Amino acid sequence: MQLDGIFSSTIGLLGKSIDLRAKNQNLIASNIANAETPNFVPKELAFEQELQGALKNRQSGQRSSSAPHAHHIPIRGTGAGNSVQSVSGQVIETPAKTPGIDGNAVELENEMGRLAENQIMFNASVQLLNKKFEGLRSAIKGTL
């Protein structure tokens, strides 16, 4: 079994997911706060596809194109591990199909649903990360 270090790749992935979900939460909250602002177009952070692509690159074992030095052996996961951390997502506009009379394109019900979904996914990632750290803690203490 090869190890990617003391912290598994799952910990890095969960940490990145938490960061991106927090940014998305801020965008959704901004959309809700601007529900009455004329000509406001709601936004969201699209990152799931980019994160999945980075994860697939890691799993397929793709590495950076060259080792730091010609005589160095490339370490498995060094190039791909950085790809997950480099995911930043893309802010996209998500206007309603029928904007209001004032040009506001926020659908409050839709935004509240997205807010709840994002919060659930954020909490799930935090709980999974917590379980990973509990496993490390018990391994260090030598308890089961």
C-alpha cells in the first residue's frame, strides 16, 4: 500500500471542498441579500466538474511533466495532488428565466434551495474530515 504522506488525499480533497463550498455560500447569500436590487443577476461558484477532473487526474496517476532534477525520481501523486489544490471554480451568472419588472433576476425560492443544498454538502464534508482526523488521532494514541 502506497502512502501519500501522513494525510491521505481524501483530507486534501475534503479541505478543498470545504473552501469552495464556503465561497459558494457567500455568493448565494449575496444573491439573497440582493433580491430587491434592480438589475441584479445572481451568481454561483461552479467547481464540481473541475474538482472531479482533478480527482480523476490524481487517480489515473498523471504526474507533472518533469521531475525537479534530472536525477530525481518523480513521486507518485506530486503533480496530481497539486491539481486538486489548484481548483478555484468559476463564478457564473445564474439569472432567472423571467426577471422581474426592475430587471432583478433572483428567484428567492431557488436561492434558498441552493443555500440549503450547499450547507448540507458543507456540513457533510466537515463531518467526513472530522472522522478522518479522529482516525489519525486514535492511530497516534494507539486506541481503537
